[in-house]
Amino acid sequence: MKTDGLMGIVYIITEWLTRLAVTNLLWVFFNLPIFIVALNLLIVDSIDQMLFFIAIIALLLPFVFFPATTAMFALIRRWALNELDVPLIRSFWKYYRINYKRSSLGGLVIVGIWSILLIDYYYFTTNIHDVLKYLFFALFIYMAMFTLHFFSNTVHFDTKLKQTLKNALYMTLKNPITSLIVVILNVVIVAISVKVLPFLLVFFTASLVAGLSFMAFHMVALHKKAA
């Protein structure tokens, strides 16, 4: 469909909003087990119950969140390569299946690292000086960069898991300013979604975060290739 003028602009905007919304809804649907367990955190009445549900979420993340997020990044990669006429539901399911093993194994590694960091954060900041909080915040930001680069590398390069993790680590260390800006912008998107426009969480937040993250990754990858 080809349109000009104002109607053409409206059509393009509507088309992109539809892509982002459908992709986000698919991501939410595939992550429903995690969201259902997370709702229990709102009604717990003891620390033991809270820790129990957090442990379940941690166990689900590699096998639910990581494959679904990888599938979302794979769709966005197609758009970044100007392959816009993509069947969203069928493609999402396809990328979910073909990347399931690698994304789940990578998820086990990354969730393991996150878990160690969070446990250490709780231990050290409650037993030693508060100055360590700043060190842990820096580590959390670094891990957020690394995690986002992992998804982008997984869908963009056909490599073994070990090489994918190495590539994500390399891009995080090689481009700290770009990675930091992306993390900050993503935090802003999530904050606005939670505090101001909660409907974005269902329809746009995840796909916007993935889109921004992959576009930044793609620009860095192109620059590296050109160099």
C-alpha cells in the first residue's frame, strides 16, 4: 500500500505501532508464567514466602524470559535490516523455537551471574560499609549492558554460545559510553511506563527497549565492520 502526504505519514506510524504492539503482546504472553508467579510477591506475608517466589522466578527466567526476549530481538533485527513484511506471530514462534536451546543456556549463565551479584549485594551492604553499594550499582549497570548485548549477538551472529557470550562481553567493554546511554534510556522508558503510562507495559515497553538496544548494537556492529 502506497500513500502520500499526511495519510502516508499516518499509515507508516500506525504500521510501526502495530508491529511494536503485537510483538510486545507476544512477549507478554510467552512470559505469563513469570508474571503470574511475580503477582504472588504482592501478597506474601513473610520473608520466606518472598524468597520462595523469587527463587521460582529465577528458575523460570532462563527457560521462559530468555527465549521469548530472544525471539523479540530476532523480529526487531529483521526490521533493522529493512525486512518489514514479516508475519509477526509465525516469525516470533519460529525464532522462539530455533533459538530456544542457545538462549536458555545463555540465560542460565547470565541469571547465575545476576543471582550471585544480588546475593553478594544483600550480604555486603547489610554487613559492611554502604560505600560498596556504589560498586554494586556499577556492576548492575555493566551486567544490564552485557545482557542486552547478549540478546543482540544471539540473533545477529550464528556462533556457538561461548563465542556469543564473548562477543557480548567485548561489545560491553569496547563501547561503554554507547552501552551506558542505551541502559539509561531503557531505564527512562521503563520508569515512564511504570510511573506515568502503565498501559505501555502491555503494549510497547519491552519492544521499545529491545528496539533501542538492537539499533544501538547494529550501529556499533556496522561501524566495526566498516572500520
